[in-house]
Amino acid sequence: MDNSEDLVAQSGPFKGLHSGMGIAAKGMVIAFVVFTALNVEFANSIYSAIRGWIEHTLNWYYISAVTGLLLVCFYLMFSRFGSIRLGDDDSRPEFSNFSWFAMLFSAGVGIGLLFFGIAEPMFYFDNTSTWGYPNNPFADLSGATAMTEARAVKAMTVTYFHWGFHGWAVYVMVGLCLAYFGFRKKLPLTLRSALYPVIGDKVYGPIGHAVDLLAVFGTVFGVATSLGLGVSQMAAGLNHLFDVDPGVTTQIILIAVISAVATLSAVSGVGKGIRIISEWNIWLSIVLLAYFLFGGPAQWIMGLFVTSMGDYLWNFFPMGFKVLNGELQSVWQGSWTIFYWGWWISWAPFVGMFIARISRGRTIREFMLGVMLVPTTIAFFWLCIFGGNAIYMELNATGGVGTAGIADLVRNWDLPSALFGTIDQLTTVEWLNMFMAGLATFLLATWFVTSSDSGTLVITTMLSMGDDSPPQKFRVIWGLGEGVVAAVLLLAGGLKALQTASIAAALPVSVILLMMAYGILKSLHEDPSAVPDPSTDAAVPTP
């Protein structure tokens, strides 16, 4: 039985929200920010110690958990439950396929691909071990130790691994559970509902509150961290275009502007602001991708794409199960693979909740195939076009391999400049390069807007016990609050500490995810209403 309405305040300043959750969430965020900002070094040492212990002690657990979730997703994708609708049997999707895919991509990986799309493949292509550990152990183990095309293939393979099906399986599991229990079982659209098969009505008590507060923590600080990373690259773009000082003042102004726009978008709702901005992001991104593809060595890049995708698929399961035990290799795995698995897990409540919110009426199979395949395919293509251009420049640099300057930027960890350094070398038409640098800077802002407004809607939905249209005043409070958190920690120098804490928080979330996977399998196998009707085997196409 859905008891969520009894827990929502009917009057007073918290009308429309669970008052205790609202107070606890604000207190938790303020306490964490104050603790971190007052002594950043001390806070960072604590968060780093926890994260370091997780990465080097529980690497086997993270690898097993993420691969296990992926296998459950594959099972559900092709099981007899695939034709069950995420909603009533007669429900149909709220959004067209294009709008759905655009919002999936925007919430899931949009801004990350702009930030890491060149830097990460270049890091794995490099072989200088600047950071004290191998740049790419998988390439080294295969014998591709020199900066050649063979190593370029391995660089893309590892990049796909970190941005591909394993990570998206985490999002898919959360989204599927929330959509199934929320829309079909009529439970609140909150993270706690996915644990109903495991703990029953206790989801409405302290355990449920703790689960949702953990999700709020991950969402607020995940969005704030991404905003901090994003504005540093936007500031680098403005410096490149207009010689604007990329320092803290510029970044604070950017945070204020983006937070305001994102809040307006969240207030307008999913069907208006979030959908429209997501769709425009896709169209503008196509323009930027076309410039990178046809402005660069298109034939070489497409060859790299086909070869590296083949290598990724061939090594899909070996890489997914590989635990690196060598001292330096394990440091690399902790710093990259385990970091990424923790990052995907920490973002899962936020992105999964948003994916569920926009997927009402789709069948389980349609949901699994759409969410698992479409964003990942786009991401693979994007990463190869962006990273492939930079790698080609380094392979064919006039001063010899590795002298084009982009690898140096990555070695110095000047990741925001790597994107614009690559754009500068694409063509000799200066005005075109400047225009595309401006487009990339604009996309950084709009991609973040779609992440921030989605995060605001998710936070307020959870605090309102699953209301998919939460009170607007709380959307404003939390939308602006995310920007304030990012600004305060940016001024205090605590964004790195925040990122570290978010990854550490992924450990308890991972346990919840495994319980969710067990819960949905249990519900589908035991609940008579989950037995598919033969007349609904085929998914109805969306206009």
C-alpha cells in the first residue's frame, strides 16, 4: 500500500514535502559544506583516506558488483518479462523517441563527454607514465607500448569501457526499478520504493528516509562537482575566445548564470524546459561532431572507430572481470576504473530517477534496449571523433609523435584546455575554429543546464515522496542551492574534496543497488500481475 501521502505536509512552510526529510536534507548539505569549507585540507584527507581504502581494498567488489548488475540487465532485456509495461497495461510513452533519447543523453553523460572526450583517450594513448603509474595497462599487456596506431586502438577501447555498457547498466537498473515500482506497482517515485520487495512497509520508516537522503546527497554534490568542473572549462573557452580572465571570479559568475537558467528550466517542468533544451543540445552537438569528423581525417577516424569497437566487444567480458594486482597497475585501476564505477554508482539515484520519470508507458524490453544501446552508441562515436582527432594530431605531429601539444596539456592536467587546443589545430580557417570554440563553450553551459535542472527535479521529487510535479518554490530553492554549494566550495578550494566524498558515498549506494536488483527479480518472478499478457508481446512504436 502507498502510504506516501500520509507523510507529506498538508500545510505550513513544507507543504507538499515530507517536512522531516526536507529539514534533514538541508541540514545534511549545510553541515557537509561547512565542515569541508572550514578546513579543506583536513576534510580532503579524511575523504581521500576513505576513497583510497575503497579503491585499493574493494576493487574486486566494485568490479563484481557492476558486472553483476550488467548481467542482470542482459537477462531482463531478453527474458519473458520484456513485454511488461512500466505503467498500466494500456499506458503509452509520454515522449517521442527523439525527445526521450535526447533527455537520456543529456542527463547521463552530456557534459562529461565534452570535458573528458579528448583528455581521456589522450591519457591512455600517452606512454610517459607522468603520474607514476602506467597510462594504459591494457595496452601494455597487449604489447602496444609505443605511441602507435595499435596503442591508439587500445586507448579508445579503454575509454569505451569506462563510458559504455558497464556504467549505463547501473543507470538502467535504478531507472527500471523506479519506473516499475513507481508506475506499475503505484509506489512512490523514490529510491526507497525499489526496496519494497526486500523490507516491505519499512520503506516508509527511518530506513526509507535514510535511503532517499543518501540519494539526495549524491545528487546535490554530484551536480555541484560537475558544475565546478564545467565552469572551469567554460572559463577556459571564454579566455580562448575573448581573453577573459578564467579565474575564480569568472567561474562564480558562470555558476550564478547557469544555476539561474537551470532553475527556470526545472520550474517549467520536464515537458517544456528540460525537453526543449535537451533536444537543442542534440542538434548543436551534431554540428560540432560534424566539424570534428569532416574537419579532421574522417576516413582514418572511421577506421579507428570500427577497429576499436571490435576490440572493445571482443574484450568486453575479460576487461569487465579483470582485477589488476600489480602494484602500479592496481594504482591505475583504482584511479580510473574504480573511480569511474564509483562515479557511475554515486550518480545512479539521480540519473536513474530522471530516466524513470521520462520512461512511463514503455515496455521493459524497450526501456532496456533504448537506455542501454542508444546513449552508449552515441557516446562511443563522440569519443572516437574527439579523441581520434587529438590522437591523429599527435601521431602526425611535425616534430615527431607526441609533440602536437595536446598530450602535454593532458600530462599537465590542464584538461579544460585540451578541447580548445584540439579545435585550434583542426583547420587553418581561424574564424571557423573560433566559431566552433564558441559553440563548444555554449554547449558546455547548456549540457550542464540539462543536468542541473534534472537534478533539481529529482531532489524535489524524492523529498515530496514521489510527486512527479513537486511544488515550484522548492524547485527554486534546491536549484539555486546547488549553485551556492558549488560556489562556496569553489571559493574554499573544496571541489576536489567534494568529488572525493561523492565517490566514497558510492559504497553504501552500491549495496542498495544490489538489493534493488534482487528486489525486482523477486517481484517479477513472484507477483502474478508481472506475468506478461501474450497480446502485448510487441512494443507499440512511439510516434
